[in-house]
Amino acid sequence: MSDMTYETVARFAQQGGLIYFGLIFLAGVAYAMWPSKKAEFDNAARMPLDHGEDL
């Protein structure tokens, strides 16, 4: 028989998922904090306050 019990597989999947989603989170934070994105995010922050032709 194999030494792969349910508990072993579940623990591996939990740890793998934690690492995966942690890396995805860090990638999102790095994207948001990237210096070249500042102008894009500043523009998006001002969009609700701009009086454009959509009114």
C-alpha cells in the first residue's frame, strides 16, 4: 500500500494552496505598488470626481 493517506494529501494541498495564493497576493501588491502605475491609479481615483460628458 501507499503511504499517501488522506491526511497527507490534505496537508500537502493546504500548504500548496497557501503558498499559491500567497504568491498571487504578493504579485497583486507588487502590481499596485509599481511606480509606473501611479499615474494610472491616480487617474482612476479621480474618475468619480471628474465632471465629464457622461452626466
